[in-house]
Amino acid sequence: MSARTVKAKGMGRVARGLALAMVFALPVFATSSSGPAPAFQLTGRNGKAIDLSQFKGQVVMINFWASWCKPCRDEMPLLEDIYKKYKPMGFTMLAVNVEPDTKEADAWLAKLSKPVTFPVAFDVDSKVSKLYKVAGMPTTVFIDRKGNVREIHKGYKPGDEDLYLTQIRSMLKE
């Protein structure tokens, strides 16, 4: 082997090592964000308008979901528990269903053994989902009291609720 070949192989290992380091340095569950949360108004389950601005001054967790999404269905009861516990402290949960027809979502919500008490809104034309760059279900967005997006969590697996709680508690202390 020539010196040039050895040097090239060494550089390849270094490049692979750097690439791996960069991948593992990225947040696994979420991306941090900053800047104002995009404003929106949607129709809620009761037919009344829900406007993000009505929650100004609160920590807001927006959960984009669909009735056909198993992880969404799995986390919904946990979201209700979080909402009930932290609502008195200035926290609100807003579930945004992304299906074009609200009937499936309404039917699924009606069958829950523990009904949700937090606001549920319908993004039937996906305009709000596009504003928040939602690419998969569920996607959860954390907004601080000043109205800035702080974290975007993609997906759900058991245990993620602990990450949610860490984020919520941190923002409530601010």
C-alpha cells in the first residue's frame, strides 16, 4: 500500500467518524425552535372558533393528531392527565385533528373511556399543519408564555410523556 492510499483510508475513517458524531449530536426526539408561533384560528368540536391568541400568556402544547394514528390514540389519555394536572398553573393543551372529515375524529373521541376536556380543533384543509410544517403524526409543538415556539416533537412512543413534562415544567417556571 502506498502512503497516499493509507492517507486516503485514514481520511475516510475520519469523515465517517465526523458524520456519525454529527448524527448522534442531533436531538433524537425534537427540534428546538424560536420565534413567534404562527397565528391561526380553527373550528372547535363545539363549533366555536379557537384562536391561538386566546391562550397568550399560557404555556401551550399543540398536539397534531389523526384518529387513524395508533401512537396518537395511545397518547391521548396521557395528554388528558397532563392537561388536568398543569392547567391550574397556566398550561393549556390544544389537540388539532388533521383529517379532512371530522366525523372519524368525533366518533373516536366519543368512544374514549376517559373523555378529553382540553380544546379540540379541526384543521380540515391542513392550513395550520402546513404553517407548523407537520410531516407526520403525532407532532407536538410547545409554545411559551410569550407566544414563541420552543420545541417541536415528532412522533410518540411510550415514555415520551416524560419529555413533554420536562418541557412543560421548564416553561411554567419562566
